[in-house]
Amino acid sequence: MTRPLNYKVALIVPVFNEQENIEHFVTQVKKILESELEHLHVVFIDDGSKDNSAAIINKLIEQEPNLISLIALSRNFGKEAAMSAAIDLINADAYIPIDVDMQDPIELILDFIKYWRDDGYDSVCGERVDRSQDSGLKRVSSGGFYYIFNKLSLRIKIPENVGDFRLMDKKVVKAVRSLSEGNRFMKALYAWPGFSMKLVPYQRPKRFAGTTKWNYWRLWNFALDGIVGFSSLPLRVWSYIGTLVGVVAFIYMIYILTTTLLFGSDVPGYASLMCVVLFLGAVQLVSIGVLGEYIGRISQEVKKRPVYIVNKITGKLQDDYNRENVVGIVADDKQNKHNT
Ligand code: UDP
Ligand code: MG
């Protein structure tokens, strides 16, 4: 398998209040990658930062106009939307989403490139082998999530301990772009097209500076997005549970009718009655809740709101981005301005 000789590699770097990390990240990228990769493009996506992140990136663009670009979103849309904007807009042969906080080791990119270029893999993903930096609760909840997701989602499996840090060939990205849902659970969307995949193990270090943007409530909703977006089993299971409870109830009814007819009725039965009423009430509420999770997301999807709004593009990306792929809106699109 041969890849184009002058292949273009784009680093996709979502940034939300990361002023302490950006300069260090760029220094490391230059040190480790610049001499190895001829056409390297580092595209930051400012996901509505409130700190100096955008100013720092703009300063770096002035120093490195051929290396760095910035897609500034109009507010905080979340990391998933930020990555969607980047893969829609950028034109490259290989795409690498990477965090700016140094938790995704930059050296690993050279291995990614090797597997992609020399061995012909279409996706090369970093696999965290050591999660000792994560809290026990995070490890257990994340393991549980992958287990449940892969059990419920029949066709799309996401490898455990694989985050967004990976390399994707442009054909994978082209397929991902064609997925039009507003619910951007990128890990599964990246896995959806299939193609060949290689896992590269790595140790996940601590954040260089700053704090994580994910709390447990956000992670829980993120997990629900993933499961609800890729499986309808939680919806369908209620008809089976309903049937089972119905069969048991029917057998119990026959038993009660028979004993009443044969031995007469005995009035006590309050405790069993309460148990059945409360149990079935709970089952019904849970099933309505599951319906709610799906209906809520359907109502989000039918509104067809753009996944992101790009406020401004700075750097060399400005002259060469894919207008036809944009599923959000680029507010400062120069070409459109000329047309109107
Ligand atoms: N991030 C983002 N938008 C958000 C939250 C996070 O663009 O709403 C970026 C963040 O700046 C970082 C990456 O996503 O580059 C990963 O975030 P973080 O390190 O907080 O996640 P963790 O590594 O703890 O999972
Ligand atoms: Mg991080």
C-alpha cells in the first residue's frame, strides 16, 4: 500500500480555556514532528474559550503562518462539535485529533504515520494501557460504559480504552462527514465507517497544566448520548419485559382463581398487592424514562440545528477549506460575502 508522497497531515486540536498549555504544545509539536513531516498543519479549534487561548493562538499564527490555523467557534459547543467542525473544514490526507494538554503523547504520532503510510492501515488509534492516573471511580465507570455500549450496539463496536487520539485516513473522514446526526458521539462515529484499524498502546500521562473539563454529570450524559445514539435495544427491551411480567401475572391469576374457587377467598393480601403495585409502578416509570431519553434526542435531531457555528477562520486554512462539507455555518465566509 502506498500513500501519496507529499501527504498532508492535519492535527485537530480542540481548545477550551487552555491558555497554559497551547505554547508548550506547539513547541513540542515543532520539536518532534516538524522535521519528520513536510506538510504538517496544526488546526486549533477555539471552542468558546473565555481566557487568553485565542489571543495566544493568533500570536502563534503570526509567528508560524505555514504551520498553524485557528477555527474560532461562536461559543462553547463541546469537544465533539469542535472536532466535527475541523474534520468538515480541513483538507488533508491524514487527520489526527489530539488534546492540547499533553495527555496524548506527540511522539506516538510518528508511529501512527508509520502504520498508516507503510502498512496501509486506514485508522491507527492510541490505546491507553495504563489508567493509573485516573481515579478508581473513573476507571470502573469507563470500563462499565464500554462493556454496556458494546453489548447493546450490535454492529458498531468501540475498542475499550481508545479515546479520540488517533490517525484517520481521508477516506474514513469522508465517511464520517456523511453522518448527519446532531448527536456527535465521535468515538462511535469514527468507528462507524469500518476500514482497517491498528491499536497502538501508550501510557496516558497527567495533564501538563489546567484541569479537566469533564465532571461526572457531563460524563454520564455523554455516555447516554453514545448508547442512545447507537442502540435501540433499551427501547425494545420493554416489550420483552412486559411480555414476561404478563406471563407471570397470568400464571399467578390462574393460581389465585383456582385457590379462591376451591378453598374460598381469604382477604389478607395487602402486602403482596403493595409489592406488585410498587414494583410495576417502578418498571413503568423506568420504561417511560427510557422513552424520554430517545424522544428528547429525536426532538433535538428534528430541529436540524447546525452542529457548530464558526465565527472566524484564521491562518492558511482560510484560503482552502471545504465549503461544501460544512454542516454548521461559517459566519465570515469570504466567498459568500463576495456573492452577496
Ligand atoms: N475541550 C473542548 N471543549 C470542551 C471541553 C474540552 O474543546 O467543551 C478540549 C480541551 O481543551 C482539551 C480536550 O478537549 O484539549 C480534552 O479535554 P480534557 O483534557 O478536559 O478531557 P480529559 O482529558 O480529562 O478527558
Ligand atoms: Mg485531558
